[in-house]
Amino acid sequence: DAGSSVEEMEFNWDEYLEDTGATAAPHGSFKHVDTSLQNGFAPGMKLEVAVKSDQNTYWVATIITTCGQLLLLRYDGYGEDRKADFWCDILTADLHPIGWCEQNKKILKVPEGIKDKIPDQEEFLQRVLKGACSAPANLLEGLHRGKNPLDLIAPGSRLELQNIRDSLEAWIVNVVENVGGRLKLRYEGLEDSDKFDQWLFYLDPFLHQVGWAAQHGYSLQPPLAIRSLRSEADWQEILKKVKEEEEESSVPTDLFKDKPVIGVHSFSEGMKLEAVDPMAPFVICPATVLKVYNDKYFMIEMDDLRPERVASQRYICHINSAGIFPVQWSLKNGLHLSPPPGYPGQDFDWADYLKQCGAEAAPQSCFPSLTSDHGFKENMKLEAVNPVDPEEVCIATVTKLKDSYLWLQLEGSKKPVPECIVSVESMNIFPVGWCETNGYQLRPPRKAIVNKQKKIAVVQPEKQILSSRTVHDGLKNQELNSSDSVVINGKYCCPKIYFNHRCFSGPYLNKGRIAELPQSVGPGNCVLVLKEVLTLLINAAYKPSRVLRELQLDEEAAWHGHGETLKAKYKGKSYRATVEVVRTADRVADFCRKTCIKLECCPNLFGPQMVLDKCSENCSVLTKTKYTHYYGKRKNKRIGRPPGGHSNLEVAMKKPNKRRKRRKHFFVHKKKRSSTSVDNTPAGSPQGSGAEEEDDQDESELSHSLAQDRDKRKRKLRTFSFSDDENKPPSPKDIKMEVAEKLQLDSNPLEWSVADVVRFLKSTDCAPLARIFLDQEIDGQALLLLTLPTVQECMDLKLGPAIKLCHHIERVKLAFYQQFAN
């Protein structure tokens, strides 16, 4: 039923953003994620590469760009000339850090192409290598070769974590899981218990490589919360074991080079401020600087005036810690400041409170300046960690912004969570699609699950229609007001779709089965209603698989809606296909009309209009053959044709002659095999209905017509009309493919600029991707080098759009070879 189909549906960010009308927060706003994606190689780095023409010699090359484990390189000496740029796979190419040739007695020799430009090799190398940055040796050689640096933090790796609750002492943690740089950590010595596990991003300022504590004068001590679980002797034994295994489980120090540097603070003990507790970041409260450790770290405590308080909320901060604000910050920004527990009355006043406590406010100069230049806006969507249950990553909506802080509403968490306050630089927020990319479960919104008893697409039997209007309106209101149903508003709410069974049913649909369908389906969510309508039509066909094939989304066609998988059963076999379904109410009527045209039935057979007595198309007086003839003529003369009619038929009209000649031989050949089966038409199938995929009777009729009236046919085709004997025009999909392949270029694509490439893409159905080409500065030469794997990897495209894009690139390549290669 409708409910279960929605419940099984996997969460899809694109659909969700379209349904909610929201936008995704820009990827560039998540700097920690950008850092985690770097492969350790950067443009400008230099390395020594084997020369292609002479594998025994090497030359210095510079990295131009990186793409996963691929590097685009240019030999030094070519300057700005990119004609000799080449791609290398780190795993297979002969690449080495600067200085490798000298150490291994290998020859550095200028490649042939630039010999004339470099008269003095030694002087040239001294000049280009002065102050140059070599590619990291550990990523070019040994076990780490070709790996993303982040993958080196594997389960079983060890790190040191400072205890931010009660002291600055550090203790060893084991990496249990690494999800895109977000690490699940377990204290050393607690192998069998996950009670004290923590999730931290690898760039967290309190997380370090093993050996950090000793280098910076901090002791290695288990936190107070777990210290009592083992004896002191056990902890010392564990520490000894870790030091022995240090080499095996260590993480390269290079990984932490991008960690935020902790600056010097100017707080002193007893100062008051406003703060958010990182363990429950829902409110802003008064807090006190409890202890200053050194010029980098200090501890703050959330104020609590209750005499019976058992435990205090305290944690260690540094100058750049999120969630600490000067006194009166909430008031200045129109935000509510929660009085400390035990404070008399609800109207909190800082002046009175400071006087009452005999304390001073931390001056503004103690706090870093807050930025509002971050790219986030209200109602943007992102993915965020649930602070109450850090295992969960939820869909989050920005509900409010103040300076560099976001208020996030989380959706789909197991238990409801209040709005969270997070910094724009928090490492617990991620861009849309981060979970999917890293194979982690994103908590889907509860709104995507519908009660199984409830159907959003209400199918109504014919005899109930007039008597159950009140019930139907009640159902509609129930759906619209339900908190756990799919969000429906006017834009996405489909009107009733009527089946007008008196209208002409065409060659594919069984008129008797159409008459047995309910009078209407809906109203409800557009996708659900239209999916129900199409499923009913497929089941009402002489041959459901044929109708499914006619409805199947044409890979060549422009994408205007939403792909939905439909099924058909025929002769014990099951068929599946992706069918395009519109999502908004304003396009439903046009969608129904175009679908009727695809199925060659009356354009009013189903749609939002009920046909009472006489169809406006006057279809009831026409036989199948006459209707096909009439239908073709109407389309050709563009009379009564809906805007943007059936694209396949349109293409078929454009250039039928050549294809018709080919089909002649096909049908004549088929006639020999099928002549015996002309009279064996199934009883339920209309004569010459076209209900079979390659209908035998139609083929024999067509071949007979082709053999007798060749000249007449050619003449008629030139005027774009089909004879009464020709039940159906030639297969439009084949013709469309042939026409689409032929591309005439006005200029050589090798000479295209970036603007020319963008202009070409905007003329295709891949126009939305033009922006990527502009950003990546892809000109004609680069365009001709693109392949499907490169497009998918470098442009981060899903398979469908990538295939469409590559189809257009192949058309350009073909046109280039035909027009300009000679």
C-alpha cells in the first residue's frame, strides 16, 4: 500500500530538499571536512618522475592538480605550456621525492621536448628547487603509498586524548572506528566496555599523536571516571605495554599538521562570563573561570546556586573554545540567558548578579572576535551530531544565526532534542551527503514514515464517489494535519485523477479493464498518486511489460521530474523500469496528457478533468486505425497538441526517411517467420492492436504496405503523415538516438575556451552541470580528455547524470573526428 511504499523508501537528500524547498549549506563552510579530503599532495609540490621516452632517466615535475590517487604533472621547464601535462597513478607510476635520484645514483636528464630551453641542467635545477616543497616521501613509498592520509588512522591505531572534564592529563585511546575522520575512541584498558567511548573529529585540539604528553610536560593518567576500574599496578602495566607496541600502532605526525593552533588567553580566576555546556548545548548560562592552568588552558564551571548540588558542570577551555561569550552577549543579541539553578526569580540581571557574587566580568578583550562571514543562512540543511547521543548523525535545519553561532533543529533523533547551539567551526557538523559518502547511517526524518493503515493516494471505487465526499475531505484533512505523514502542501498536493473509461483506450490498454478501474485516485502527494495511477494503467494493459517500456524514462530526454521504479508482470516474468513522475501539482495535467500521447490513447483517458458525456477530442467515434491516422495528422499539423508534446514522436517526425528504409528489411524478414501466426491472435487482444512488442499482425500489414506502396509511402513521409494502413510510426527511440548522435560543430573543440564549453553544455539537458565546468576551468582540450570514471570521481556526480554528460562529450568527440581530425 501507499504507506509501506513510503516507509521502504530510502532517504534521498535531493528529493528531501525539493520537497521542503530548502537549500543545502555550502560545502565550503565545513573547513574540517575540506581538510580531511586532502590526499597529502598539493599543487606546487615537486617530485622526481621517470621520463616516458627513457625509463632509466628521471626529471623533476610539479603537481598541477590532484584527483584521488591521480596526479596531473608537468615537467619543470615547460613553464605555462600545458601541452605535455600528464596524469599519473600514485600506486603504479615511478614517482619519488626530491633527492631520491641522488641517493640512489639514478640519472636526472632533461626530457627531449624541452632540451633546447635548458642549456645548463645543473643551474636550472638549483634555481627551480630552491625553497621548493617536495611531495611527502611516506605517501610515495612503502606501505602508505597512494593512501589517503586519513585512512592511516585505522581501527587499532592509538592516540592520546586530554581529559577536558577534570584535568589536563592525557590518556591513551584506541581507534575503534574511523568514519571520514570522525573517530570512535575507547580508553586503553577498557577493551571490553563501550560505556566511556567518545566520538571526536581527528582535528580536535585535545586529540594528539602518541608521545605528545611527554613532549609537552603532561603526565599520562587515566581519567578519574575510569581510574577506579583497575588497580594502579594494572594501569602501569597497560602503559608499559603501549610503549612497547608504539611503533605498530602509531599514526603519522603529518596528519595533525592542520590542527587548529591554540593561542594565548588572558582570563583569570573568578571572572564571570556566559557559556554553553558542550555536553548539553541547548541554553546559554552564567559561568565562572574556576581555574587557570597556564597561558593556554583554563577551566570554567557553569554557575549553580543550589546548596544541595551534587556535581558541577565544568570543562577545560582555550582561547578558541566554542560556546564562551562575554557578559551581556545574550542581551545584545536578543537571546534568552537562563538564570543559574537556585537563582531567585526569572528576571536575571548581570549587574545585580556580579555585585551579589563580588566578581568581575571577563573583559571583551579576552574573547576572540566573532565572524559572520561563513556562508550559512537560515533554513539551510546540513548533517549534525546529536549532542545527547553522539552515535547519531541527524538532519539539521539552521533556525537562527548570531555572529558565528548556529541554532540547529535536529530531525529524526530517537528521542526529541531541543535546538542545539553550535559554532560554525564545530567539527560535529557536516555537509549534506557526508554520511552517505562515508557509509554511515544518517537518521532519516520521522516525517518520511507513514502509518501503514493510512493511504495518501486514496483510491475510490466508482459507486462511492458521490456519496462519500465528506469522508474523503475528512481523510484529506487527516493527512494534511498528521504529524507523521509526508509533508504535503498546495504545491505538492495532486488533485483527483479521473479515469474516463468511455474515451478511446488506444492499442495498448484493454478497454474492459479500464472500465473496471476506480473512477478516481487521489488527492494526495503527487508522486504517490501518479505512481498509483500508472500502476493501475500498467495492470490494465493487454501486455503490461509493453506499457511499462513505453512509459520508461528515456535516457536521452531532459529530466523534469522524479524517477520512480514501477513493476509489471507478464507471462510469469517480472519487469522493472524507472518512470519519470512530476512532483508538483501545476504539472500534473500536462504530465497526464503527455502520458496518454505516449500510450497512443485519447489525451483525456485519464487526468484531473472528468469527461461526463462527450469527450472534447471526439475520440469515441474513431476506430483504432482511424484514430492513429487522425492522431498523427493532428500532431503533424500541431493542432490541439499539448505544449512540449511527446518528445519521441517529435523526433520521429524530423527525419523518418532513412530509418524507414532500414525498417522495411526488418519487417520483410520478420514476415517470413510470422506469417503462420497472423490468425493466432489471443482472444482478448484486439485485431492489429499493437499490444505485442513486435506485433506480428502489424508487421505483416506493414511489410505488405511497404512492398506495394513504396513510392506513395516516400511521398507521404515527406509530408510527415502516416497512411491508414500504417498503424504505428517507426520506432521513435531508434530514430531519436540516430538524430541525437549527429552533431555539427561550428568550430574545432580543441580551440574552445572555458566559455565555449559552458555555452555548449547549456544547450544540452546537462545545463545544470555547466557551473562545475566553469569552476574547474575545463576548456575544449580538457573536455575531450574526460571519461566516465574521471567525471564521476572529480565532479562527484551520481551515475545517471555522469552517463548523460559523457554521452554529450562522446558526441563532441565524434563530431571532432568527423569534421576536424583530418
